[in-house]
Amino acid sequence: MYKLPGAGVGVAGGGVGALAATGADVGWWLAVGVILLVLGTIAVIAGYRRTKRLGEMGS
């Protein structure tokens, strides 16, 4: 039977230990996290500006 990578490592709910157990480079995961944070921030700012602009048009 196929065993998932990181299964049975003893890390409940995942985490850095499970990522390391899969052979993934932690630095790569940190880079992905930073990129997601930047993209999320840009999306929030863009949404705020759009809402503000639409509010000014209605008044």
C-alpha cells in the first residue's frame, strides 16, 4: 500500500517537521509564504482602493 510522504512522522496537523520529512527545502516554503503575503497585501490594497473609488462615485 502507498504511504503518503510525511505520514507517521509524529507531527500532528503538519508543520515544518512534516515538510522537512517530505524532503522539501524549508527555504523554498518560506519564499512561497512571503510571495503569498505580498500578493495578499496587494489584493487587499486594490480592493480597498476600488471600494473607496466606488463610494466616491455614488456620493
